[in-house]
Amino acid sequence: MSSLGELRTLARGARNRGGPREKHPDNRAAYLFLAPWLIGLLVFTAGPMVASLYLSFTDYNLLQSPIANPPDWIGLGNYAAMFADPDFWNSFEVTVIYVLVSVPLQLVLALLLALVLDKGLRGLTIYRSIFYLPSLLGGSVAIAILWRQVFGKDGLLNGFLAWFGIDGPGWIGHPDYALGTIMVLHIWTFGSPLIIFLAGLRQIPELYYEAAEMDGASKTRRFFSITLPLLTPIIFFNLVLQIIFAFQNFTQAYVVSGGTGGPNDATMLYTLFLYRVGFLEYDMGLASAMAWFLVIVIGAFTAFNFWLSKYWVFYDD
Amino acid sequence: MTTETNNVAPATASATASASDEVSAAAPRRSSAKRSPRDRWLSVGKHAGLILVSIIMIYPLVWLVVSSLKPNEDIFRDLSIFTTNLTFENYVNGWNDLSHPFSTFLLNSTIISVASIIGNLFACSLAAYAFARLKFAGRNLLFAIMLMTIMLPFQVTLIPQFTIFKELGWLNTFLPLIVPKFLAVDAFFIFLMVQFIRALPKELFEAARIDGAGQLRIFLQVTLPLMIPALATTAIFTFIWTWSDFFGPLIYLRLPETFPVSVALKGFIDVQSSSDFGSMFAMSVVSLLPLFIVFLIGQRYLIKGFATTGMK
């Protein structure tokens, strides 16, 4: 079961409590085993979350020590400044476009190829390896560097287009196309959802197909009545998580644009903007406010996804 | 964020309704006794399509490798991957092109990666054992919290974490990148191991219990040896993610002698006044090589680990 599935089960369990209380014979041992994680949770996750929420209401400069010189409380000042800044909204818009285009395209491609690859196709493992490799390398700086050259003015893509007499632009340097090159890079890493879809397809009981065949269901019918419904929890799971992660993309936008988010802020993904505000302009209070806004946005997208899932995700249990 | 998704009208997933072409691909699971000519043509078409997609996927990588072996002036003059004029010159130049020899950066990346692997194996396996095998107060709540931290955007803890490490005087050391691993901050691996331990036969643990083994012994002598595949998956993923990590080193490491390969490679973009693309390509290949080797060796564990946890 996926992490989302686990959460769903836990939430249900919490609601239907009422049976005999669970016994806790292993308290001491368990908390000893959990000690490193619990310390990490407090020091590096829970504590910092509270702190960044607080800092988002202060004027905190990176160069001052918060202990020797506590940052000034400025209320909603950072949020007001953020919402009044057209560069912020540009970055927000760029990111939302990036997420809403590249995530669905990546998942559709992964799903289609998973359906083709399923059921003992000859050469399955070779295809799978080839499709999977880019998603392991895709997060690295080297690949982003490669991308700059593939989509450059004299790059690989234009060399290919030249065969057809097309004189392509410098994709990386063009405000209308630069974001597209990063989206293509994202889609190029469709191998990881592909693997998950393949695993999901394997879990569909053969029995269902046999029964449907005996009843005379056509291939099309079997696909839409068995394969697709039983795959919807996995599609949903991939969709939720890929959206969460795509919102946080940084490396590719940074390297492809040489750290500037250019041309013309066309590739200024949210995290890149946040990095520039916090670590280049030293405005950590504003960067904290941006981080919390991001959490709210991602949370809203996730909640919307869960709400929408009622209408299309089918659970077999 | 919970849902009650019981009685859902099946299959209204319009997003994938365009999959009609693939319908035939999904359905025929039984090995049909005889293959009609139509099936054969379908199969040929399918493979042709898959091979085409494979070439598109892999071509940029092949081009990168070939270009790194071409003389600099040939790289963009002739974009083809078929050439006889090959040289290792770019590797020699690129190795010494930056402020330090590339071996420095490779060593830094190796130190960070190996330490991260040890940290993750240590801390995540301990936590996973508790979640999977022990009964304790607050287990469900903590488990839910653990799952949620996997999905938490890192930006929201970033600035206080940076402040902590800065106040500790750990900037320009590897500690900010390593210490969190020893405290199981990569909770994804806890989840991966929990899934694995849960699937082990319960009888083994009960037998050890009856023999009077304490939890530490059961963990060390029964659980760990059995969960080697999960540990391997963790080690491989940790390696790939740490080796590729760019954001962490970018903010915590400012001195060139502390750079890992990811940040060092950035140097080629910063100084690209000359047009030494060959060196940049060559060192890019060098930086990808460890990932590629790990992929080849560990593919089995990667795919298995991915499939069982559904990746996060």
C-alpha cells in the first residue's frame, strides 16, 4: 500500500475506534528505537516549521544572528509585500503552468507506455530500463547542462529540425519557449510513474479478466470496466505526489536559466524565486512567508485532488 | 486530508479515456494459442513505436557521451553521433578546468553520499522496526505524522534549518548534509522499510521472542539480515539522490574545495565565456557515470523498491 493509502486507512481507523484499547507492551523499547527519528522530527521538522511560521511575520535578515539580535515583528508585512509584488505573481503563475502542464502529460505518457509494456511483452525489461534511466539521472545538474545544449540555438533539436528546413529558435533563450524546455525535461522522467503503473497492473487479479471473458466482454469493455477502474487509485496517488513534488522543482530551472530564472523571468519557478529572495537578497522573513504560502497552495491542490477523487477514484475494498 | 471514497462510480477517469489505442494492449493477458496475422502486425507496430520512444529517450544521453569525445570545434558543427574523430582531450582539460582538480569534487560527493547512506541505514531501520513490529502508545499518530513529513514541502523548514546550521558554525562543512540523515529526516526510507518488514513472516519474530531474545537482538539478528533487500534499495536511492543533490550543497557550501560534483559542474556554466563545451560535457559524463553504474548494478532493487512503496 502506498503512503497515501496508509494515511487513508489510519484516518478511517481513527474514526471507527470503539473496540478494545490496544495494549502497549513495547513502549520502552519502541521509543528507544524511535529516538533518532523523534529527535530529527523535533529539531529538523516540527521546530523549524514553527520557527519559519514565526519568522514569516518578522523582518529577518540572513546576515544577522537571530539569537544575538532577534528579528523585528512586522505582522503581515511580508505577506503584504509579497502579494503586492508582480514578480512574485509572475513566479507563481510560471510554477502553476509548469505543474499543470508537465505533471498530467508525464502521467499520461507513463500510463500509456505501462499499458503497452504490461503482460510479458518481449524485451519488456530492456524497454523498462531505457525508460527508467532518465528519471534516475533527470534530477542531476549534468542533465540540466545537457538540456541547455539540446535546446540551444545550435543545439541538437535545431539540428534535427534543420533536416526539414525549419530554422528553430534558441529555445532556452526565448521567453516563450524556455519554460517548455523544462517541462519537456520533466516529462522525459516519466520512468518512475511508469514503474508504479506497471506494478499496479500486476496487482489486478487475473480472475477478473477470465470472468469477464467468459461473460463475453470485449477487450475494450474489459479495459474500461476492469483495468482502468482498478488502476485509478494508483493514478490518483501518482497525481497527488507528482504535483506536490513538481511545485518544489529547483535544480532544472536553476541550471537551465543559469540561476537567473530568465529569460525575462520565464523560468522563475517558485523555489528558485524563494532561493533568490532568501539567499541572494538575504530577506529570510519574506522567504519564510513565501514558504508558508507554498505550503498552503500545495495543501489546497492536494485537498482539491482528494475532493475530486470521490468522483473518479475507485477503491476495491 | 481524508476522504471517504467508498461508492464511486467506476471509470470516469476522462483523463485517460484517450487510451483507446492501448485497449488491446492491456487486455489480452492469456497467451492466445494461435497468433493471427493481425496480432503479428499489431506486435510489430507496438515494438516499432516502443523502439522509437526508446531512441528519443536515450538519444540526448548518447549525444552527450559522443560529444564529450569530440574535438571542441566539432561538437556543434556536426551534431551527429557517428564520427571517427574521437579524442580524450576534453577529459584531460575538463579535469583541471575548474579551481580544483575534478577529483576533489568527486571525493567530496563520495564522502557526503557514503555518510548519508550510513545515516539512513542506521536511523531509518531503527524507526522502521519500531513502527512495523512494536506495539506502543501513540503508534498510529506518530506513523501518520511520519507519512505526512514525506510529503511536506522542504521550503517550510529550510530557513530555520539553515539558521541552526549557521549558528552552529557548520557552514562550509558537510555536517548540514549528513547529520539530518542520522536522525531519519528522509522518512521515505522508514516507510519503505516498514512495508518490507511487515511482509516478513510473523512466525520468525514470535520464535525469537519465545527463545527469550530482547527487542535489540531480534532487530539485529533476525530483522536486519532478512531486510537486506530493503537496505540495498535504501542505499541505492540514497546514493542517487545525494549524488544529484544540488540545493543543499548550493546553500551550505560556499568554498570551492568543499563542492560536490553537482555544484562544481555549475562552475562550467558560470565561466562559459570561452566555448569549452567539450570540457563541460566530459565532466558531465564523469558526474553521471557513478549514477549509471549504480543503476546497472542496482536496477533490480530500484524497481522493486519503487514498486512496493509506490515511491513515497
